[in-house]
Amino acid sequence: MRTPLPARSLTLAIALALAACSSADDRGAPVSGAAALGPDVIVLRVPATGGPARAYRYPALDTLIWSTRAALPAQIEALGFSIDGGTWALRDSAGIAWRLTLGSGLLERAFQRPLGSAVSVDGSTIYGTSENAVLRLTTTERAPWTTRTAGQQSQLQPLRDGGVLLIGQRTPETVLTRFRPPATTAVDSAVLPGASRLISAAGGDRYYLSDGPRGLVSVRARDLETLGRIALGDSLIATTSSPSGDRVYVLGRDGDVARVQVINKYANEIVAKIVVPADASALRMDPLGRYLLVRHGGDADSVVVIGIATDAVLGRIVSPWRADLPLVFPDGRLATLRGDDVVILSADTFQAAVIVTGGAGDIWTVVQWNGFRRRSGDSPLRATATRVDTMPQRAVDTTARSAPPATPPLDSSLTPPPVDTVRSRMARLDSARRSGARVDSIRRSPLRADSARRAPLRPDTQFRPRPAPAPAAPSAPPATSALGERGSFVVQFAAMKAEQPARRLASSIKANGEKARVVVTSSNGIALYRVMLGPFRSRADAEAAGRAAGRDYWVFEGGTN
């Protein structure tokens, strides 16, 4: 009789078997032994002309940690990502929806027929329209759920409870219909006069729809009852909302004046108006709710950056506008386009920090996932080598320059100075990671004294925001914590989808006498429980809190909106 293998030996045997039949290209590279509890920030890049998907663990944009063997189609559109299963939902230019499983590299066609429109909030469930029918397919269903409705379907809005809201046009009315699969009969319906379109599903409990060319109507989600109307006074151009859904941002124009109007969902009224260039045409929200990006300039794309915490213009950057870029990373840095390259700007001054050579040829997506980490017993599955991408990033040093101008916006029309690549640092970085040290993977290379005249970006002189009024002197000293005065910087240790694990983690984290707390936010309609410390007056105080906690952490600016 054969003696059964111990559990540890059995795990090792299975791991070795998998290693023998898998390609290193489809496995994650090893990471630090002191792994973070929260998900890693993963940058996914796919050639716009089609090709293998490549993954980078941010901020090490020069080090390829994973790639697929299969080539993805050209001109993909990211629909959603499942943090639980590591599933990335996509649609190609022909309307075909796909799912890519990170780690295994499995690329599957989700629907056999093209979709007129497709949406997904979690990367697992995909809704789409085809031949006047609405379809839904999950990772566990063999055949799609299908329903047909009267009128022409113009929009789909997936809901937190697994249902879907359909917005259809039936001249001269707009019909709202809510379904909860697998039932094919409507749960609720409502009719609005005129042609309306969904503007925002604010927080999941209220919908905003256009009410003519210059107004909005708010609808309660649970029963589709109309709550009120808001007169904008401007012709509506574009809209977006904060991640939590408590603010809705509406870009409109009245004659030669364009502005962004801010709607407080709870008060159902306009609470701020921000003047932007008259040719503003699109909005994009920072996934963590710190910045609002406003496109303007037509073919000569420029971007106005608005601070969400202050409802004030912070400055202007010059970058073409695509479906994927510019984007804001979790640490507040901005990825912008300049020619064939992607330029990463710092979060505080918007100065160029890193240049990813040739990065503009890829479609960029940022997800948060820890599936590329090596866990206990996974050593045989490590990649044979940490490969360096053939499109290196270049670091730009700003320390030798003169003090930045009062207005931080930048232009990107000049040629950058030559700088060294960071490939030579990989061995030192890997050694530091194995020792558990936190390493900044972006090295700042020294520039010559005349580099200020050849800087890749220059201060903008065409559009300057109004100077913010000086704050009034407080009547009493502000309250301070053991780690610094209260301000806008927060430390995050994890973002979880379950409340109790988040609260258990928070109860175990202390920094100089302060306990972490749990803040509930929403991302793509999914509730997230963020374990945090702060806020702190400065980034240095927040960094000190993170180090004192003895865990991996991220520092964010702008609160938790």
C-alpha cells in the first residue's frame, strides 16, 4: 500500500507538475516576501494593433511581470475587471466581447455574435445588445439570458443587485425598464416625456437623466419614481460622477462660456460652478475621486485639471485625449501622451517624472489585483527570469531645476533631454525586494545644468486659473495627531469587498497610538471597504504613519470622495 504524501509535499508535487506544462510568460513573477494585504496596482498594456497583453506592477513600469501567449484583437475596449477571479472583460472593434483570465492567460470569446453595445461593472457579468434584444452572460452560464423589449434600446446600466436598467426610446417618450435575471419580465418601469439619456447612476440609489437640452431629472432607483428636476441653464455636453456617487459633474456651454456644474446628490441642487475653456468637450473622473480632467482644444488636445476637494482649477496639461489616456494612477500621478511616448507626471507639481518610450502604441488599463504575488508553496511556479520590457521607461530629474512656477500646468511640445534607462538597476531592486525593503522603482537620473531650457514640458501661459483666496487665520491652533496636523493626505492599507475582514484588519493596525478606520466607497457600483489612517497635513506625515504601522501601504491625496 502506498503511503499518502504529506499535504506540503502534495502541494509541491502539484506545483512542479503545473510548472512543467506551463509557459513562464503566463505566470506571475515573484514579489517581496512581506506581501501587502491590499491588492497590487497592475498596469495592463495591449498593442493597439493587436498582440499579447502585458502586465506591470506599478510603479515599476519598466519591468514586465507577465504576458499572454495568445494575441488579443486590435483596438480593444476595456469593459470591467473582476478582482475575485482576475477576469478582464473586453470588446474589440468588431463588437465581439472577450474575457481574459490573468495568470492563466486564457482568452475566451464571451458571445458568439457582435454586440451593438456592451457593459460590465465587475468583469464577470457582461450585458450587451444585439438585434433589438438585451443579453447577459456570466462566467457560469452556458447560454446568455435574453429579453426583448418594445422600443429602441439606447443604454444599459448594470445594477448592484445583479439586475439591469434599460433606457429605451419610444417616440415621443423615454421608457425606463428594470429587470432582474433570470426572470425575463420587468420588475419596474417608468415613462419620461421626450428623449432622455442616462447621465449618472449616482451611488446606485439615484439616476440622473437628461431633461431636454438644458436640464436634468432625478429618479429614485428602487421604484423609478421621479424626485425632481434641475435647471442647468447650459446646453449639456458631457457628464461624470464621483466614485461614491455623491457628486455629479455636468459640463455645459452657454454662448461663449463653458463651465462644470457640481450637483450634490443629497441636496439635489447645484453647489458649485467652475469656469473652463469655451471649447471644453469631455470629462474624465479620477477613479479615487481626487481630480476631474476636462478635455479642450479640439485637435490640439489640452486637459484642464480640477481638484475635487476644492472645486478649483489646478492647472492645464497638454496631451492628446483617447479612450484610455490620460489617466490618473492610485498615487495621484497622471499618465499623458506625447508623440509616441507616455509621460508620467508627478502628483504635486505635474512635472514630468517618467517617460515610457513607445508607450503610446499600447492601450492602457489599470486594475487592482494581488494574483501575481508568489505565496507560500509557490516557489516552483516563479518565472524563470524577471524580463525587462523592450520599451524602457526613462526617469526625469526635476531637482536641479529652478523652483516650479506658481501655476503647475505644463506643455509637452519640446523634445526631452536624453536620460539613462533603468534596466541596470533591476538586480539591485530585486535584491532589495527580497529583503523586504520598500524600493522606489523610479530612479531620477541627473540632468545637465542647461536641462531647464530643454525640459519636456513648459509652463502654460494661455490658460491660468484664478488664484485661490488666502485662508483665514484660525482662531485657535488646529488639532494635531501624533503623526502630523490633519489635512488631505490619507494612508490606505487595503480595499476589500467584505466589511468584516476589513474591520478586523483595521483593528490590528496602529501607528503611534492611532487606530486605522474603515471607509466605505464605491467603484463601478461595487462597495469597497478601505482600511485607512489619516487624514494628515502632508505626504511626509502620511508616509511616516504608513511606516510606523509596519505594513505595506499607499498614500493618497484628496480624501475619500
